[in-house]
Amino acid sequence: MGGEKMNIVYLLMLSLILFSIGLYGISTSNVGIKMLISLEIIINSAILAGVSVSSFYFSTGVLIFVLFAIAIGVIESAVGIAILTMVYKKYGRITISLLKEIKW
């Protein structure tokens, strides 16, 4: 039982480190692709935390939440890439400041 507690602690610490890297990437970047990748790192850190907790407590409810998080991450990536592709086609570069000029 002691080994399982150490494994969950390591996994949760890894999840925290990934979350911190993603948060740093979002807060310091002005380029859309970098922000999208940083957001994916944050979502993946939440998924890692959910899977580690689920495997420790043998819970299927958390795994269902993780599946929804994976689906939301895929949808977010597809929409984000579509928007950034549209911005690149129109302006020739991708920065977040250009998103303010788009007429929705």
C-alpha cells in the first residue's frame, strides 16, 4: 500500500508541474499556436491527475470525467486550429492581438 501512495504523489506532482508549465506558457506567449499548445498541456495535466486518482481509488466515475475532458480537449484543439488558420490566411501571421480585429 505504501508504494501506491508514492506513485500517486509522483503522478500528482508531475501533473502540477505540467499545469505550471502550461500556465506559464499561456501567460507569457502572444503567439496563438504556443497558447493553444499550452492550453493542451493544462488539459493533459488535469487528465493525468484524474487518471492517477481514479487508479488509486478504483473509481470509474473519475474515468468518465476524464473521457469527457479528452473529448473537450479534442474539440478545443479543432476549433482553435480552425480560428488560427483563418487568421493566418487573412493576415499572414498569427498573434493574439489580431483576434481583436476579427468581426464575429
